[in-house]
Amino acid sequence: MSNLVTPEKSNIVTSDKFNFSDLFRKEDWWAIWLGFFIMAIALMGKVSGAFDLKAVKAHGWGTGDYPSLISAFDGLGSQLLFLLVFVGIITVIGMAVMREDVKGYIVAFPVVFVLANLAYLFSKHYVIKNYLGYAFWALGIGLLISNTVGTPKWLKPAVRTEYYIKTGLVLLGAEILFSNVIKFGLYGLGIAWLVTPIVLIFMWNYGTKILKMTSKPMVIVIAMATSVCGVSAAIAAAAAAKAKKEDLTFAVGLTLIFTVIMMVFMPLILSAVGMDPMLGGAWMGGTIDATGAVVLAGEAMGPLAGQVAAMVKMIQNVLIGIIAFAIAVFFATRVDRKDGDPAVGASEIWHRFPKFILGFIAASVIFSVLVEPSLGTDVTGSILKLTKGFRGWFFCLAFISIGLESNFKDMTQYLQGGGPLKLYIVGQSFNLVLTLLIAWLLLSGVLFPIPQLAGF
Amino acid sequence: MKATLGKKQIDFSLVISLMLFLGAVIVVIYLIIVDPFNLSSQPYGAGDYYYTDVDGFQDIFLGDTRIPMGTKHLFLFTVIFVGWSVFSCYLFLWLEKINK
């Protein structure tokens, strides 16, 4: 069973001393170089005004200007071709320097790209777009191929889950702006940051000690998806904990299904019982996994609930970076260490540490401390609009790859007596209760003054 | 939570979890096919995983309209944020140690 991160192949530096050639031979470092290259190009284009480096995808279709499936690509042909060539070239350079199968990659990559296009196409249907995003469709397409006709051997050189996912995560780092934690005040911080680690610790102990799940990375990936923000958090945790592909697949599958349920029914129920919009918004923001689902659910309960829900979720979005870093350190120093092994020293931690996390954190720090203060929030937002397009494509390519590498027979052994399902349900229930309690304590006037919201 | 039925042992927590999951899957399929709450009229939804995936994220999350909730003192925030992070890490490690 292959890992999401394959230590023996790409991630662990095997020599005792740091070797400068690692900077060009290891996938982790290439993820950093590619991520920062895309960020630099996007930044230069935006600042100079000379060009926009856009990563386009299919139009929303099924109604209005784009009624049919085919029309979803109207006017996008040349831009998609440019995207294919651009991403193909920069990734193939990395493959060449890492001495991987370049010829095979050049043949296979366009096909994986087309499959990712299909995933985006399905997710852009005017109804489906509100329920199931590209991750679901990419996994589904990959699994359908691998479990029916089988993944052809010639396609495998471009089935590079780790390469895509790490590059996408470095790009995601730029989107983590610390300033947003400060903007939203102590109340928002209390709801988002007080609950998150408690739920994470609860789920870890429940999964490892009570359910006795054997795959510890799976426990942390599901816990992160539940307590932070769904798919994005699951991806970051999976890469930081060197999880298996199946771990991520289960976590993403569970969070996608239950997010839809919570997105639709929480605002209905909370409105029906007459819950205060500020409290309801905070509760939904702290518990519904996907950020878009939080905004939709919040708005369904009214503008005030929408603002508060978005605010709380935004803080959780920012937490991804620091928690992913902590997970990487924890797994490198504790979980990967066998019983009886001596304590891990600094050099050993460095050897085991997934290096791309450094790029992930560095991107966040650079955009928070340098880019946003110097260029302003509007320009930073427009740069992120460009980089997030590429981040989405890399994640989509990664999910296609995961699907192509997985088969249902192997996946059944990861069911662990329903452990992942029980963990998610119990953890999410605990999350719901604790978030409501903390939100009520902070926002009801019991402990602190009820905050006065501007414009309401 | 287990019981025996004849020679077979039934894990009730698994049965309940599976029922919840299958029920959720059926409801999701129904919601997508019927779209009873007309969510398709909204520009965002469960497919937008991160805040930047949301259409108009700059206005919703990065705009000037901020909610003045409590203090905005940078030092206080930093201390609370970092302090709670460190405390959580130690709590996590301590629980790991005593539960071994």
C-alpha cells in the first residue's frame, strides 16, 4: 500500500548530513520551488499589470449563458491549453531534475489533466456545484477507472499524488493570512481557537485509545477535517502525518457527505427554534466543515448569522498552518518512533520532517508579514485569486491520482470495524456540543458583554 | 456497545453509525436531485472547501467591513493565540504519556 508521502522514495533524507543536492533531488523541495515560482509569477503579473496568470476551469453550466455540458468550455480552449502546457512544463522540469520518468510523464500528464478537467466540469453543474465539489468527482473518476478497466501502466508516470498535493499545499500557505485572526476580535478567536484543539485532542484519544484504530494518521486526518475546515485541513494533515491515500479518501468522503447535511439542515432547525442569529452563526461557523457551506448556511439564517459564521470559519481557516506544523513535528518525534527507541534529536527530526511544510509556513508568513502590509489587502486578495486557481488544479490532479491508485479491495481493510465512521460521528457530535457551549458562554452575555456588531 | 444474536455478536455502535451514514447518503442524493431549498440559486456551497474558493471571497472575508468584537490589541491576541497553542500541545503530549 503506497503512502500519500513515500518516505523511502522522496521524503526522508537518508544521509547523516544535509546534502545540498536534496534541494533539487527531493520532491518536497520541488513542491516548494514550484509553489513559490507560481506565486512569484502571479505577484509580478499583478503588480506590473502586464499579465494575469489565470488557472481557468469550466464555466458553471446547465442554465443561463452555458446551458449544455459542451458549452461549459466556450471560449476557454486556448486558456486551458496554456494551462496544460504551463503546468506540464514546470512539473516536468522537476521530474527531469529528480531523474524520474520524464518521457512517460509527458505522455501521461495530458490525460490526467483531461480527467481533472472532467472532475471540474461535473462539479460546475448549476445544482451540483452547491453540494459536491471537485474532490468528490476527481476521486470518483479515478476510482471508477482503477476499479473497472484498471489504471493503464503508461498512465502511472503522471499519477503523482505526493508531487501535486505538496505543491498545492505550498500554494495554500499563501492564502493563510494571519491578519484575519486579529481582525475578528477576541470573541471569534475564543469560539474558533478554544474549541479546535480540544476537539482534536478528544478525537485523537477516542480514535487511538477507545476505538483502537491502527492507522494513527487516519485518526488525525479525520480529526483535523472535523475540527478545522474539512477537505483542505484533511489534505494538510494527511501530508504532514504521512498518511496513506486511503486515510485521506475516507476522511474526505465522510466530510463531504455530512457537510451537505449540516449545511442544509442546521440553518433550518436553528431558525425554527428561534436561536439568536449571532449564536447560530457562530455555532455553524465552528462546526460545518467546508467554508462555502458555512457561508451558505449562515446567509440562510440571515445577514448577521452569515457575517458571524464567515468570521468564525475564517479563523479556523488560518489555524490550518500552525496545526499542520504541530502534526508534522508530533509524528516525526513521537508517532514514527518505535517503543524503546531513544528520544529523537534535532538532526533526526530534521530528517523525518516533511520539508514542504516549511514552504507552506513560509508562504503564509511572507504573504501575512510582507505582501499584505506592503501591497494592501485588495491587491493581496487579487494575487490569491490567481494562486488559488493553481492550488485547486494541483489538488484536483492529486485526487484524480489517489483514485487511480486505489482499489476497493484494498480499501476495505482500512474500514477497521467502522472505526473511521464512528470517529467522525462521535467527534462531530462532541464538536457540536462544545462549540454551542463556548459560543453561548461568549455571546449570550453570561460571562462577557454581548458584542455590538457594526451595521446591525 | 455489543450484544449477541445467536452465535453472532452485533456491534450496535457500528449499526447506528452505518444507518446514519446510509441515511445521510440517501438524503444528499435526494437534495441534489430535487434541490428542495433552491440552493442552486446561491453562488457558494459545500464544494467551496477553503475561503478563497468562495466566489467574492475578497468582499466576504477580506473586505473593510469588520465586526468589532472585543479588543483588537495585537499583543494580547498574540499572547492568547501562542499561549493556548503551546498549552494545547503540552496537554496533548501529557495525555499521550499518561495513556500509554
